[in-house]
Amino acid sequence: MKSPLILTAAVALAVLAVDAVAQQPQSRPGSTPKATKPVATKPVATKPSSGKPASGSATPAAQAPAKDSAAVPAAESERVKSVYVVPMGFPGTGQFGLDIHPMVYEKVSADIAEKKPDIVVYVLHSADVDQVAYMGDDPTERGIFEDDSMRDGMRKLKEAVKQSGAEQVMVIRDAVGYGALLGLYWPDMYMTSRARLAGLNRIQERTQVEDTEVRAKFQEAFVGICNGFLVSGGYADVIGLAMMRPEKMLSATYKGRDIVWSDTDKGAWVVDNAADRVAGFTAQSAEELGLSDGTVADEDGAMLEDLMFQRGIREFQRIPSDGEALVRAYVDGWRKSLEECRKSFDSFQEAMGNASGKEEKKYLSQARTILERVLAAFKKYPAVAMRARSFGAGKLQLEVELEKIKERIRGLSKSAPTKGGGSGKGPAGPGLGTGG
């Protein structure tokens, strides 16, 4: 049997050994491991507040991970993202160059610069009417490509959003006609399940002139301007050519994970091999060919949530009073002004028809006032000036007519009235033309 003294000494040595181990520094990895990408879960759209959402993590302070843990980058990535929606057209009112006009997107750019969202989502709904006469489609409800101002305006919008630091994503709800150019102007592009991306054969209409040589040069120049949209978005120029020119073909071949586009029909996936049609895409074909990044829900309430889900964003908050309010106000404004101008033009024609006899000056003055009001609307909304030509109210012609009316009024003021009333009936309005 061991003596008590020996047992006491052994216990003391064991206690000292445990203390020594406890006082040694704990080992740490040489560097903090990279945070793995969190598994995407259905995003939660939080209720909009009165201002921009807070950018901090929603994790309670008591549960916050230590600063040196690998969970910090993950927590940062899970913070609430602020989303700013920019409509480009609405169902029934998505005319390229009219409803979608640079003047409103200047205001949108300034608003984005002020609110500084994390993500800007462009929602494109620009479908020119299907050309079937018996369906009663209104040919005036179609996009207008007047000049290069749209490309310049979109370039300024894209640059302004880039300067704000926001991500930019395009969602195509429908794009048939010139609007398809906008769908391919941003590299991050999604389509809703029922969306179309087609109709760029409208470019042929714009280049129809009698002289064959002039037509060829005009077509080449205009196609180059339009293809600039696609090139800016990072898409192969052969895609644009096939979408615009019937004689061009288009196919694609998979090389590993990359897709190589060709202007022939020799690729593994033939998109267009007919000489009498242009290329176009559905949501399914665009996704399968890698043209779009994915297909999202078409319904209003689900579209944004589905988009965020596919981009791996857990939680987001849409900024209240975003681009939708600005764009809708503009669309409603110019269309209301257009209808007022249509009625005013009818009144102008009536006044000019009555401008004779003793009341010639009175009706000329009325006509002058009407024209000045119409031209003021043209200045406020360039879209009104473009669309007014469809009912004979060309800007240049109205300006010329206004000067003629003013001259007649000055002449009547200087001369004494004669029996029969002055210079007779004035023009009734038709024949002013559609130019200018």
C-alpha cells in the first residue's frame, strides 16, 4: 500500500499538468477560409418603408458571429438588398421611341443617383402590334426609330446607374419590334415564361427607298446603328444581323460550356436557315442557347421574387416610389397631351374654315392660339410631335402655317375692312402634311 505522502504528490503533479495544457494558446488556421456561396432559398420581399432600407444584417446582435469567423462574409451577403424597378413600357403602352423615350430616363437616372439602390431591374414590355389586318390592330401603336437619340439616351442611363454602384438586370416580359434592341442592351438578361424576343424585321421598313444602291447603303448604316445595342450588351453581332436581315442565317454550337454563334446553318442548333424570315427567340430557346440567364415567372407579384431567387438573393426590399412612378407619370402625361392635341387640331381646322368675312380676324386669332398651344405640347413632349404626324399635324408645317396666320392678322390690322370681309376663306387644315 502506497503511503499518503506519495498519493498527495501524484495528485499535485496531475493538477499542474492540466493547468499547463489549459494555459497554452489555442491553434488558429493560417487564414480565414473563404465563405462558401449560401444555398439559395426562396427570397422574402420585405414590406417597403418610407425610405431606403437599412443595409445592415438582420441578425440580432446577441446572435452575431465573431468577427474572425468564416460566417462574417456570409452574413454580409445575406443583408437586405434594395431593388429599384425601371419599367420600359407597360402592356399596351410600350412604344419604342415614344412611351420609351430618353427624356423620362434622364429623370430616372437622377432618382437612382439619389436613392442608390443595390440592384436596378429594367422591365421591358414593348411589343409592336402583330401585323394581321382582320384583328383590328392600330398601325399607329407601333414603335418609332427616328434617329440615334435612343441609343445615346440608353447609353447615358446605363452609365449613370453604373456610376451609382448598382447591379443592372434586364427582364423581358415581351419584346417584338424595335423594343428587342433594348432587351439585348444589358448583359444580365432574363425573360419571363411567355416573353418573345423578335420582330427586328421592322428595320426593313425603315430602309425602303426606290434607288437600289441608296437602299443598300442606308440599310447597312441603319443595321449598324441597331446592332450597336447588341454589341454594347456583349452579344455576338451575327445574332443581330440574323434578327434584322432575312438573308442572314444563324446557328450555334456548344464548345464545352461556351456557345459559339455562326452566321451559317452548320451549327449544332439551327436558329434560322430560311431566306425569307428573320431570327427570333422564345424564353425557352433563349435560355437553352445561353442568350438569357434564365426564365422567370410572368405574373407581377412573382416575377421579382423569382428573379431574386435565381440570382441567389435571400431577402430584398423594393424601394418605394421608384422608376415605375416616374415612367407611368410620363406615359400618362404624353398620351393625354396627344389626345388634347388631336382635338385642338380639329378645332384649328374648323377655325380656319370660318376665317372669312367680318369675323376673319377673330377666327384667325383663334387658330393662332390653338397652334401655339399645340406647338407648346410638341416642345414639352417630343413623342407628341412624332405621333401627331399620323393625323396630319407635322411640326414644321404647323410652324409655317402659324407664321402665315400671323402675317394675315397683321395685314388685317393695317388695312380697313372691306365689304365682303377681307381676303376670303383660309385653308381648312388638310394638306399641312406629316413631315417635321
